[in-house]
Amino acid sequence: MLAAILSLGCIGMVAAVALGIAAKKFAVEVDPRELAAMEVLPGANCGACGFPGCAGYAKALVAGTADINQCPPGGAEVVAKLARILGVEASASASEFAVVLCQGDNSKAQLKYHYLGLEDCTAAQRIADGPKVCPGGCLGLGSCQRACPFDAIEMTATGLAVINREKCTGCRKCVAVCPRQVIRMAPSEATVHVLCNSHDKGAVVRKYCQVGCIACHLCQKAAPDAYKIENFLATVVYEHHNEAAVAITKCPTKCIRDFSEGYPDGSALLPAVADKPHAA
Amino acid sequence: MKLKTFAGGIHPPDNKQWSSHKAIEDCPLPAEFVVPLAQHIGAPSVACVEIGQHVAKGQEIGTAKGFVSVPVHAPTSGEVIAIEYRSHPWGPSLPAIVIKSDGDDRWSTELQPADPADLSANDMIERVRQAGVVGMGGAAFPAHVKMSPPPEKKVRTLIFNGVECEPYLTADHRMMLEEPERILQGMALLQSVFGAERVVIGIEANKSDAIALFEKHCLGTAVEVVALKVKYPQGAEKQLIAAVTGKEVPSGGLPMDIGVAVHNVSTAAAVTDAVIHGRPLIERICTVTGPAIREPKNLRIRIGTLLSHLVEVCGGLVEQPGKIVLGGPMMGFTQLGFNAPATKGTSGLLLLRTQDIDPRPEGPCIRCARCVQACPIRIMPTTIAAYARRNLLAEAAEYCAMDCIECGSCSYVCPAAIPLVQSIRYGKAAILAEKRKSS
């Protein structure tokens, strides 16, 4: 009995010492930031960031090969925490917002054909330049919505992307993914925009869209500094955005909109009380 | 006898009964032709005529730009009334030359017939290039490029494609029955250009009359007539090679890498016209068919004839079509309307009714692997499509997305109606764009 206890105890001691030495000698140095990042990440291992699970993403973050805004489930909160851990500027500083320069949804703009394929704007654009007659309008298949890490893009029931100004962090992912370049960056303090992206002549635009810019120059007459008209399309000169609001009532097709007063028709979003810059 | 074929593939109803018994008719000339400058794979040609200029039938009106490009020619004599953007079968509006016919239909005097015995291989290739001949099976790849393989890649086997595996289409079938001499002459010319040792013509077994006719014509010659199993896509280049020779074109390679060249039977006929008669490619056979057209026909049409004219010639519509397709139902281009002109690659105009199309909503993949079984190049459509949709391009490329021939067999068999071939196409385009960006 005693012999058994002693011999097993000795074996245990020897093994413990060996393991202790091995643990010290072969210890893998883990960057404490990586562990901290792991704590912050949601831990769902969903792979939406493009890395094998949260651990892979944390590793890439520390190695500097990934951006902090690649975790869609985590949203703005995780971005802010990661920014603190990694000591980088949160890209959610929101000096700029993305704006969809179109409000011609399927009820207002004409379609060329009934699209049945893949729910993706780039794929649809490859078929006869997209299902919309308008060459620049929003296709409404939601590629930007899926690209947005912050759930800041709403697709209306009638097929129009609307960007929530309270959630947008200005990361530009939607801008990169849009095949029609209808999403543009604009200074966050500018709330008035011309929501049209068609460079066709007025008479042509009128045929396919009820709310397109027809380049009638009335906005420019009302506020000469705040608007410029190039290639049959009016745009707000953002340096003078304060003066732009006076032209809203002048626009015959109602394609100038002040986001502080409301989002395009069909959107469920409510205007922010004071259109405050995003607090990241 | 066991018929030759390839692994995979599908058996869609062939629906050729609408037009397979109808002899080729000459389509009456319309008053106006719209000849697009881009009708082929490669650089579009450049207009070399001016508005107001009078052109003769067969006169060059657009010059080739670069090696992989072909000229376009006036389909009839008349006046150039516009050079502008017009509807194009590919979807967007593209530059086209509009010609108002003068009714004379007078040939240009510059076209010179020649005796093939006096021509070297290079002369023949040059004549084919000048005549603007492209592959007539549908893809419209310039024929002279295919005829000029690099010297280290010797073509030993020349295969002629009389398969016409697309459902509904009967243009090649009728041509083989009615104009076998034109095809056989072209086959002989192409054989002399390539110096090929073995010449084969592959015909699907549902065209037994064409097989019998060619067997009779080829008796005592070196040309083998091979009957092939009725299966889609039997007429795809690589599948035809696999069926006839048993060899596989390597991934990313061309048929010339294994010493094979494939040409359509209609291309052979166009080569005859170009080399012997000096006539450019300004007409082709086109099947106008489908349940929504009053009188399906096989028509000899001039390039640049508007689709609306073809519908008129065929007795008009039975009802408003649910889908207008240029080419066959599997690989054709859906059209927005009848404003586009027929081009060199227009093998058919298919008009389907609303009840003939099946717009099922997409469901989840149930991992049944029917697409994998159907795939004639033996890749995994469901996996590649899933990668492509998530923009995981490197993974899609690793699973051989670039080898996809876009035949649509996977989408056809998918019980969940997943747009597989569209996703893979999208992935292929994205991979190519990425490659261009990085180089």
C-alpha cells in the first residue's frame, strides 16, 4: 500500500516538474493586445470579417493586416473598443457620411426588364447594364447593405438604399461596392443633397424617372454659390452647403432633399432631432 | 453501336420539332440595316465610311482594330444614314452603322474570286480575315485567329461541329441537309490550312438524316462522320473533343495544346464563301422559333436585320412573349425587345410565352450534388457559386471557377433554383478584374 502511494507520488512529482519546465521553456508569447481583442470580439466565429473566426481576426488586427471595422456583428461598439485596445484612431470619426444620390425607387423610376437572378447589384449590372432604365440610379438589390459593417443601410420595400446618418461611420465600404457609383461621400454637416445621379438630358430623364434632376438650373438661380450643374446634373457645392436649403422648394422634380427634415419616401428612418455627428 | 459522348451533361427536351422539317427560306430584305461594329469577341471594328456615303453589298464599312478583331461589311447596297449608338443584342447600346437599302442589292466590284489551288495557307487565312469570318456557333470568335496557331502547336485533328445541342435551334441541321457541298468544300480548305491528319465531323444522333447524308458524301474520303449521343452540352468545344478523341483539354489550356482544332459547320461554309468566292460574311442561317411565334422558320438572314423584321417575316406573334432570347435557351442572350439587330453570332431567335418560363424563387442549397453530377467539366458549381457570392475570389479560383464554360447545366438541374451559372459568371468576371488590377 505504502509502496504504491510513494511510487505514484514520485512519478507525479517528476511529471509535474517536467511539465512545469516545459511550460516555461516552450511558452508561446501572445501579444496581450490579441487577448484583449479576443475579449472584445463577439466570439461567434461567424467569419464575416474574412478570417477564420474571431481568433484569426484578432491576430490579423495585431499584425496590422486587418482594419478595425471588419466585424459586422460587433458594430460600432466593437470598433470603438478595438480602437482603444490597438491605440488607433477609430475610422468612425465621421467627418464624412455616405449618401445615396438617388430616390428613384421602383415606384418612381422605370425598369428595363424584370430581373430574376442573383440578389446582387454588380451581378445585375452585368446584364444589359442593369434592370433600371436610368444609367446611374440605385438598383436596390442591397449589395451596399450587405457590405455595411454597421447596419447603417436600409433597403426600402420599393428597392432603394437609404443610409442612416446616425449609424454611418464613413468607412466607405458601400462606396467601394456600388457598381453604379451612386453612393458618394459628403461632409457630415451637409444635410442638403441633390438626390440624382443621371447625366442624361432633362427630357430623357423625365421619361424614365419622376424624381430625377432635369438640369433646369432653378436651384442655381435660387442659390448661385451652393449649386453647380455639370453634364445635365446639379450637385451641391458642399463648401456652401448652408445656402443650399433655399432651393429645395424651387426644384420642380423634388430631387433636392434636406436629410435633417426627413429621409426619402418609403424609408422607415426618422430624421435625427439635431443632425449630430456620429459619436464614436 | 454505342454512341460517343462525354461525362456529365443533361437531357433537356430538344424542342426542335418546331422548325427541323422546314427548309431554309431567304428572308426578304428590310428597308434599313443596323450593323453593329462589335459583333465578335475581341476589339470592336472602327467605322471607315461616312454618313451619306453610298456603299455596295459586301463593301468593308468597319475595319478591324488589332489581330483579335475582324472587319464588318455592308449587308446590301445603299446609303449610310447614321453612325450612332443603337440597341445591341448584348444589352447596352453600342455603336452601329445604319444603312438604308437602295433596293438594288448590288455586289461590290472589288470582291475577287480565287482558285484555292493557287493560294498558300497564309493567303487563305488572310482572305478569311478580310471577309470578317467568325465562329458561327454563337461565341463569334474571329476565325483567322483560330486558324493561326503558333508553329510549335501542330493541329493534327480537325473536328467539325455539327452537333447543335442547344434545344430549339435547327439552323446548322438545315444547312447540313441543304448545303453539304459548301460545308465539305470549307472542310477541305480548313484541312489544307492546318495540314491536319485526321478530319472528323461530329453530329448528334437526333439528326440521323444529316448523318446519313454526310456518310454518303464522305464515303471514300478521309473524313470520319461520328454520331454522338444526344446530350447537352455535346456541342461545347471541350466536350466535343472529349467525345471524339477521348482526350481532355488541360485546365486553362486551348484545344491546340492537345493538337485539336474545332470549327462549326457554318463556319466552314463561310470559309468557302470567303476563300473561293471572295464574299464576306454578310448573311447566316437563323432559326426563328418558339411557342410565341406564329410560323417558326429557318431563315437566311443578312447581318444587321432587325429582330422586329424577323418576327414580321415569320407571321408575327401569337401572343406577347414572356421572354425573347437570341441564340438557344441554355446559353442565349435574353433581349429587352425587338429593336436589336441580328449579328454574326445570331443562330436563333427564340420566343417563349409567359407560361414557358419558370421564375421560381431561390431556395437554400440542399447539398444534393445534382449540379456536380451534371457539370460537363467536373467542377463543383455549388461550392464555386457560394464562394463567388461571398466575394471569396481566391477560393473560387482554387476550385477552378475559370474553367467553367457557362453552359448552364447546373442551373438547369438545381432543384432549389439557385442561379448557379450566373453566380459563377459573376465570380469569373470579378477574378479577371482582380487580375487586371494587380498586373
